[in-house]
Amino acid sequence: MLALNLVALGLSAISAVAAFPAVKLPRAAPGPWCNGLGVGAFDEATNVTLAAWNSTGTNTNSTGAPLVLATGGSITGIEFRRMATWASFPFNDFPTVSLVNGTLIPNGEHTTPAQATIVEEGSQIGFVLRNSANPLQGAQIYCGVADVDPAGHGTGHPFLAVNGDTDSFQLCKVGSQNVVFWKPIPDHGEDFASCYPIKVQIIEQN
């Protein structure tokens, strides 16, 4: 766990909740998947959306490009989904996600349960859909990091971290889809030349 002064932790938690009402901090500190991410880290947020913020280029709005769970293939009884931009896959049967105890849970009506998969270097941000899936048992690798920069250098929205890292997401072309990768590696199914760095932002629902 993070070695934080309890008073400072309490103040940071109050500040985060005030700034982002969808975010909940029910424990004294988030789990180990948030280690090293500072006082703004949290691992509980209900019914939020995710968006890709271009880290080096131009963004057309204050939140970034909306992200959805795009089709990534299937085998008998199992469907694979991957995080991609809505613009490249304009369907969204999981309109929100929840960050629960370090795992991401897609939320949708009349949908097959979706469970977050592990993310390794070169991996897509993925989910497995099957009737026996338990979303609460998905990979506990995610954390949110609130914008607590006193100099105001942030975007005003929390960033998503995976494996303790907010800085290594990239959008890469896979066929017609713009797919979120973590630390992309050539020849892992993407058009590597198309990749560019992004931040994944957590957007609360008003």
C-alpha cells in the first residue's frame, strides 16, 4: 500500500470526490494496482465513459475521442472485445464502464457478461464475453488518477492507468478500427506506423 500520511490521504480523497462525483473512495487507500500513482489515485468509479486524449496532437473537444468495446473476434461460446474509438466502430452496447476494485466492468443491458483480461506489453485493452464470465473477477490492473496538479497542467479529467502506468497507451490501426494498445510492439496485429500516444480519460456522467 502507499505510505501516505492519513491526514493528507483524507484531504486528497475529499478533493477527488468533490471534483468528480462519480468517483468513490470507500477505503482508506486504493489497492496495490494503484501503487506509485500518488495521492490522486482511486480504484472505484461508477458508470463512467472513457475517451482517448491525443497526447501530442490536436483534440477537437475537451474530453477526447469516445471509446467503445469493439468486436475483436470470437470462438465457440466466447466473444473478444477491444477498446477502440467510436468513430472507427460506431456501435456501443456497453454505454458505460465501472472501475471496481481495480478491474474495469463494462455496463450494458441485455448483454453477455464481460470480464477484463490481463494487459501485457504490446497488448490491446481487451475483454472476454461469455455466459460464465464474472466481471468482478476481471484482471485487477486498473486505477484512476485524478487531476490534482496545482499548476493546472492537466485536462480536468482523471486518467486511466494500467499496470501502474498512465503514459504508455497508444491508438493503432487494426483493419478499420482505431484500437487502444499498451506499449505497442511491431507485428502484434496493428499497423505500427499508424500508432500515436494518447491518454485514456475517465469522463463522469452528468
